Amino acid sequence: MSSVQVRPPMASDLPTLMVIDHTCTADSVWQMEFQCQGGKIDVGFREVRLPRQCTVAYPRLISRSVEDWRKQEGMLVALVDNHVAGYARMNDRMMHAAVWVTDLAVAPRFRGQGAAVALIQAAQSWGLDHGCNRIMMEMSSKNQAAICLVQKLGFEFCGYNDRYYFNQDIALFFGRKV
């Protein structure tokens, strides 16, 4: 079993973090259904199986994150067997008393080894230390792996924003008490 540790980032982590492959694969996506009739708007989501597995691009520009990484505020790094495996970026200013996880990425060779779970748990602790009693996570409606992970960890779907990301993807929001 691999050993996972979480710590604040160091300047020496930046080159590794910048080259993490942020893509994921998906067999299904959450498809939005929208109807407007007689002044009533109905919006719903349903999981749709894709005809074949697809590669999903990360919905944020990684190059724009470099300055945030240098600030090292609200960021945690996961190490798997002492190798930089991934990171989480958090913000406690988006919602009152909530830590908002805006980015969560784990390098493909370290996926499935507990790094993402450790980062989410550490983000919850970070939030508690900053006076938060709720954790929110955002992800693309195409990121099946992240959706399954947060649901497994007890997060509940609590909203969406159409065309939220620069690539016009839908953001799904999941949250829970900490």
C-alpha cells in the first residue's frame, strides 16, 4: 500500500505541478436537460453513458494558476511515497463559512492510491482551521471520476453553473458539512 502525505507546497514543487496531466477519461457524463414552458423552467441532470470512453480536458487554464501556486495560499500538495502526486486549491472567501475546492488534480500514475481522498480530507481540515463548517467542490459535468469520488465521500449535488469554465463546460457543485 502506498503512503500518502499532504503538506503545503514548496517552491521546488512548482515544476512538477505545472506538468501534471490534468486530463481524465470518462465512460459517462452528466447531461443537462432544460425545458421552459409557460413561465416554468425545469432543469435536470442525468447520467448518460457514452458510446466510447473519451478524454476530458481540464476546464481551467493551468498557466493562469502559476501565480496562485507561487502565492501558496489555500493550496495543498499530496505526496505518494515521497513523490509529488497532486494538489488541491482552496478558497475560503467565495461563500460564508465554506471552504471551496476549486482545483483537485492527481497525476495519472498516482490515481487510485488515495491521494485525492487525502487532499479532500486535508482541505476539510484547512477549512475548519479557517472557521468553515462546510466544504464545496466544483467540477466539470464531464468529470465522471470526480463526481463518483465526491458522492462516495458523502457530498451531495447542490447546484450548477452553465458555461462556467473558459471552455464553456458546465460546472457542477457538490457540498457537505465538515
